Amino acid sequence: NVLVDKAFVYYKLNKIKESVDICSSVLKQNKSDVRVLNILGLCYFVKKNYKQAESIFLNGLDIDPNSIPLLNSLGRLYHGSRDSEKAEKIFLKALTIQPGAYQTINNIAGYYLEEGKYEKAIKYYKKAIELNPKNAIITNNIAKAYISLNNIDLAEYFCAEALKINKNNDE
């Protein structure tokens, strides 16, 4: 567990080689550790080695088809590589498995925002804000969606709310 945590910290610090090395070492002992497979896949995603990342995520999902972190990572990969249909399918699958998963709700809201489906984005962001009401980023993203819909009054309201939560919000 300590090594897995260390690999994740290295990934978050963008020390990808160190994270990959630890993941590879751990996987020699346990090839079916889906947490490690997810971190390893994320490392390859950051390196823009999308085929390798996809292969690792899919391998992990063969082991645990209901892994929310793996589904979120794969959905983000598909969305990042502009395979929108697959991305939406993966995010919706994750939501059927765990409807209250905050990260999944936030991911699909972001997906819809970037795809120009602003009403859907707002719907999911509002669900996410119910789960995490003090999140300035989500509140600000709701404002972005309202700006895109040309609803300036609601956009201003949510911008002000985001600033109440975090005065240093540079968004």
C-alpha cells in the first residue's frame, strides 16, 4: 500500500518515470492490482501514449469491470483523444454502477460542457455540487455553462458564489 501511494504521489508530482518504475515493480508481485494498473495507465496517458494507456485500463477492467477509477480514467482518455461516443458510454456505465460517485458526476459534467451540451453539463454539475457544496471549481464550471447559454445573470450569480467559496479563485 505504501508503494502504491508513493507511485500515485509521483504521478501527481509529474515524476512519471519514478511512478512507472514503482508500478512495474508492484505489478511483478501482483499483476491484478487494479489500483496500480490505473496509476500506470494514467502515467502513459500523461506521456500521450494513448494506446498503451488504453490497453492498461482495459486490462484492469478485465480484472474488475466495476472499477470506478478505471472507468473514469478510460472515459477521460477517450474524451481527451476525441472519441466522444466511447467517452460518454464509459462515464454513463460508471454512473450506473455507482450513481453517487462524485468524480464520475464531475467528469461527465465536464465532458458535456466541452461537448457543448450545456444543459446536461449544468444538470450533472448541480448533482456534483449537492455532493460537494463547497467546491469552487464546480460552482465556477456551472457559471461557464451559463455563459455559454448566454444566461449572464445566472453566470454572474455562480461566479460570485465561487468567489465566496474561494476568494483566490483565478477562474
